[in-house]
Amino acid sequence: MLKNANFLCEIGTEEIPAGYIPVASASLKNIMNEKLAEARIDFSGIEVYATPRRFAILISDLAECQRSEIVELKGPSAQAAYDQQGNPTKALQGFLKGNGLEPGDAAVKETDKGSYIFASKKLESGKTVDIIPGIIENLVLTLPFPKRMKWSDKKVTFPRPVRYFLLMFNDQVIPFEIEGIKSGNFTRGHFVQHNKMIEISRISEYDDKLRENGVILDQNERKEIIRKGLVAAAETAGGVLYEDEDLLDTVTYLVEKPHIIVCEFDKAFLEIPDIVLIAEMKEHQKYFAITDKNGKLMNKFLVTANNPENKNVIKGNVKVISARFTDAGFFYKEDAKVKLEDRVDSLKKVLFHKELGSIYDKIVRVGDAASILIDLLSLDAKTAEKIKRAVLLSKADLDTAMVYEFASLQGQVGRIYALNEGEDPEVAEAINDHYRPRFSGDKVPSGIVSIVLSIAEKIDNIFGSFSVGNIPKGSQDPYALRRQANAIVELIIRNNLKFHLGDALAKAAENYKDGAAFTGKIIEFVNTRARTIFADDGFRYDEIDACMLEGNTDYLELHRRAESLNSFRKNEKFSELLLGFKRMNNILAGFRKDNKEYKLLFKEALMEEQAEKDLYAFFSSRTGEMAELISESQYIKLFELMTEAKPLIDAFFDKVLVMDKRIDVRDNRLSIIEGILGNFRSLIDFSKIADTQVS
């Protein structure tokens, strides 16, 4: 709770939907900060607290008056400010009038863009109590909510009716009114347990008086009370809390003073899959599940109530969840009457997208993408058949009553039904896993059937969206395509899959309108996400740039290179080695800039200096070894081998003039350099690596 507050505003309402409150609270704080800054009213701290029935703003050290300032205003150019006779033009007159200035206040000043009119203006210091009402009115009228409503005869809108305003500054009420709802120094206690208006004489007693009357104002405090209460109640019930942070956030805004109540349902309902019962509890009733120590669901659940426990509360919650479970059991039994395979045909009638066809059409495209991946990964026939079966059944659960009731269970329900029907376990897991990773930090599939189906699904999602114009712009990404691209790279890297994604995209392109034209854009899109993943893995920007060579979409290989480079640059020899390779690169790049197609010829007989002979001999004798190390992704060993050449490179530049006046000698020496760098051209761009060494 904010200490030493001298400003308090509470908007008292009817019960607002829990999902509305967090975003509104954050916006309220931001808007208040902005408005006070605009008004030049200083303060040291601001916090916003919220319960289902109130938003409260507390501010510490709020100044009594605006901060006075002298600001310099820029007006029209000097040329536009005066006519030929030196008289003020309408442009200058408008500038002066609009800012309350006199002609004598204006002066011409030189800037880097010419002569302009400038004038100094003192911004007067008004009283905070006169400014605050306008700010609060703006908050009430503009605070963002998913939906607003009118009530009674009021024109003002809010998600639920506003009942009162508590508005105090330095312990005095600030007069304020919206449509007959006047401000005062009264707040309301807990709506059931202490349903009365409570006078607040001093802002410092606000929190304590609410506590005395059944309200925990601070949402963070309420959340931790609920968290600890849930854990303790689950232990008392002989089990373990099934943790759900999203649900915890929700129930925090359903109560003003939490009470955790343990309830018990009929064990017969445990025949229904756990995920279904948990979804029923969470999505419909906001209950928490309890599992045993082995993770198996128990026939007990936890209610976060706004009132203390009593028999009627327990009886009512058990009755409600029993009815929900009965419906779920019915859906489960009805779904079992039709196999997943027999549901696939019905997906031809379910529209996926008006330009992309039905869900069944999507299955066909995903199947094509999966076949391409099977070929690129050289998977065996048995695995290929499992993948094709998983593709066929992947969306079948969308036709079930259970998924119709709980969309969040798609994939999870399909997995259960597939296992019940005797499908191969890898196929069943893939039906669930192909949606993964669903969010940052989610489990990445590790079985090859799941991996291929998941990548194929995401290729179709991205390609399909691009082909119909749904391309992410700025922060806008309504179809979560960035997450899908992230997932593709994660799946490849974490599962050591070696193939070029660009090859898969090029072959899949024919299934989409103008697919070939979008392939390059999609590769660029995925590359951007790969860079983010590489950075999250601790690689430096220059290491990533050096390894992300144009045209290479083998993300496993690129990741290995960046990882090896990141590791090896800690070696004290790295900076010295890098300097030599950069010098070679700069000389050759400078020459090739003006001689792109020039053919460099090499002849051993033209080598004159021992230093150039030694350098040439070193790399010539190790060409095969380097090629083998590169093919096996043994980059650390490759870098270690390269360090052996450091004294030879140094001697070469100390004793050999590369750009000799004799053309044949010059070409010969440039050819040596080009041959050395050619070993690494498709591997790493040394010119992009910063010279600084990492400790």
C-alpha cells in the first residue's frame, strides 16, 4: 500500500466483471500519470488498487499548485511573419493571439533552418483542487473497457453503475459531480458482510477502515492471501493444489475479502477424463482442482468465496458442479459413439477461411507439408505412415461435443479419444502436441511424429495467412504468426532437425495463392524470429549477424555456428585471429568492389616470399580436414585449427605486399586470400564480428 498519500479518489460501482479490471487499472494509472504531467502538477508516487466494486487511486506528495514555467514558443518564419513594409502578417498575429502574447514579446532568432519568430511565455500556476475534477471526469469517460453500459436515466457510460465518488486532497473533499453523483468522503464496506457507507476523515485511515469493514483493497495482497489459502486448504484436504496462475488472477478480482472453501463431489465423476473436469471447474465456475501426490485428480475442489464458509455455500457449489459434470459425462459418452476417423469427412462442411476453404482442406495442405518434411528428413516408411495418420485425425475432435463445449481442450480431447480407440500412442500424442508450443515457455514436442505434424501445421498457418493478406504489421499480430514462427525455429533447434526450411516452404508454396511470391517474405519473417531466439539463448548480435547468412535456413546449423562462435570468442586468441581474417576480407572486398567478375589466376611458381608459401601450404594441406569439420559441425575444433594459422597470417601481412604493381603477382596473392576465405564464405561472415573480446 502506498505510504504518505495525500490524494485519494475512489470510484465506487456495482460489481464489475473480473476480466475488465486489470487492464482498466493499468490504464487508469497511466492516464493519471500523463494528465498530471501535462498539468505540471508534481507528485512522488501513484498507485491504483481495485476490487470488484471499486477503483482507488492513491497519490503521495501531490503538489497544491501547478509548477510555474517559462517556455519558449516557436512561431512562423521571419519571412512569413512580416510583410514588405515590416508590418505583422496574419501568421504572426495568429501566433501572438493564440498564445496570449503582445507584439513586443516576439523576437527573431537564427536557427539551423533559418530565421524564426520566438517568444517566451510564463505558464501560470493554478490550484490543484481546481484542476483535479476535470482529470477525474476524463478518467470516468475514457477509461478503456471491452464494453460500457448506460443505467437508469444517466448518459454517462461505465461497465456497471457508478454509485459514489470518494475524492479527497490533503484530507479535504474536492467538490465533484457527474450527473448527480457527487463526491464526498464516504466509502462502502464489504457488500454483504458490512454493507454500509463509511466516513473517511483522513486519507491515512482509508485502508484500515476498509479492512475493519471486510475489504482488502490491495489486489496483490488479496492474491497472495488466496494463493496461500488454496495451498493450505489443498494440503488439509489430503492433496496438492492444481496450480493455475490465470485462474488465480481472475478470482483475485471476484472477491473483496477471500475465503477458501473445500467442497467434495461424487467419486463416480472421476470416470470422466481429468482435463474435462478441470476445464469445467475453471471455465464455468472458477474453482480450483485438487490432485493427489501422483497428479491424479481427487474428488475435491476449492472455492474462492467472498463470504465465510457455511453449509448452504458448500451445498450450492456442489450442486452446481455436479450438474456441470453430469453434462460433461453425457458429452463424453456421446462422443465415444463415433470414431475420430469417421468424423473427418464432416470437416468438409466446416469453414476454416473463406479463401482457404474448409478444415478438411487445411488437413490436406498440412498433409502435403508433412510429406515434404518426411522427405527432407529422410524418415522411414513406418514413421511416415504414423505422421500421415496423425495428420488425418489432427482436427477430428473439432467435431466433438466436448470441444464444442470447451474449445480450449482441442487436441487434448483428440488425444484421449484416439487412445480410447486404440490408435498408436505416437499418433495420439501428436494430435495434442501439434498445437504446441502454445505459448512462451510451453513444452516443445520431442516425438518425431508430433514434431513433423506441429511444424507442418505452423507452415500452413503462416503461409495461409500471408497468402490472404493477414501479415503482421508493427505490434499487430492477430493470428499470432510470430509465435508460430518462433515455434518452428524452436522445434528445429531443440530437436536437432537438420534441413533447410526454405526448401520446405518453396515446395509447399504451390498450395497457396501467389505462394511463390510470398516464400521469400516468409523466410525473412522466420529469420527475424530466429534472431530473437538466438539472442534469448545468450548469443551477441554480431555473432548472430555473422552466422545468419543470406539463403541459409538450416536453423540448427546456424544455431550451432553462433553457439560455437559465442563460446570460442572467449579464447584470448580470438581477437588476434579475427583481426587477420578481417584484414584479408577487407583487402579482397575492396578489390572485388570494382572487379566483380574478374578471374583471379593462381600459379605456385609466382609465389616469391616464404611467408606466402607457408600460408598457402598451411591452408592447402588442411582443406580436407576443414571440410570434414564443417560437415560434422565441429566448429570449435575448426576455430582451434584456424588459430594455428595466426603466426602465418601475421607474417604474410608483415612481409608480403598483396597489391603488388605486377598484376600477375597481385592476382596470385589475392587468389591465395580468396582461397582461404572461400573455406568460410558459406559459414561465417567475419566482417560482421565486432573486435571486442567477451570475458
